[in-house]
Amino acid sequence: MTESSGAVTDVASLSFEQARDELVRVVAELEQGAPTLEHSLALWERGEALAARCEDWLLGAKRRLEAARASTERGGDNRSGEGA
């Protein structure tokens, strides 16, 4: 976590679950108190990047659900009449 650009770049490759789990660890470490102010700031920055990654995943999931719902409402999924 010493290279902030490397840490932020690394976040972009994380799955939602990986980002969430690491964010939980970062928050726990911040709550326990980091040994130095510099380390606290690095953790905070990493946490912000992880939270943004989680939000990106959640917004993407929401868009996919809305698209699926819209498709169903337009009649794109008309399987209820099959087999009757």
C-alpha cells in the first residue's frame, strides 16, 4: 500500500466480494488505530478506493436488473404461456 497509484489500480481488478472483504479489513484496522498518521491516511485512501469499487459493482448490478425487468415488462419474456 505504499504506492497509492498501484493500490488504486489494483482495486479495479477486484470482484465485488474481494473489494468488500478487504474494505471490512481496512475499516477494522482503522478502528484499532494505525501506528502512524501516514499509515492511517494510506488505509483511508485504500478504503475510499475499495468503497468506490463496491459502489461501481452495485450500480452495474442495479442497471442489469433494471434492464431485465424492462425486458420482461415489454413482453420479452413470454414463457408463462408455454406448455398450456
